[in-house]
Amino acid sequence: MANSKQAIKRARQNSDKYKLRHAQRSVVRTAVKAVKADIQSKDKAKAVESFNKAQKIIDTAASKKVLHKNSAARTKSRLSKAIKDLN
């Protein structure tokens, strides 16, 4: 357990930041799952629409340091490639 005032405050801040980032990461995962589901159903129009929404969510998470920028770019790239491969 934290003993000093500084350590108590840091522990509180870390806990709050964890909860916020955990929620944001969950939103990203849900958006990616939605795109993957549309790709699985082979509905290109719906997949493109959900990809555009997911792209914004992923970029926001990367800018807030919830995701690493390279991880965000890799995820968007893989989803984009999967959509392009739909025929």
C-alpha cells in the first residue's frame, strides 16, 4: 500500500487512467469486431461504412495513447486489405 501522499495520489491517478483506457480500448475492439463481421458476411458496402467509423475510433485511440500508433496503423491496414479483397 502507498505510504506517502504522493504515492497515494499516483495510485489513484493510475487507477482512474486504467479505467478510462480500458473503456476506450473496449470501444476500439467492438468497432473492429463490427468491421470483421461485415467482412465475414461479404457485404462490401456495409463493411466500408463500418470501416470508416472504426477508422475514426482507432485514430482517436492512437492519438490518446490508448493504442500504439503502429498498432493502430497495422489494424487499419489489415481491415482495409480485407475489404479490398471482397468481390
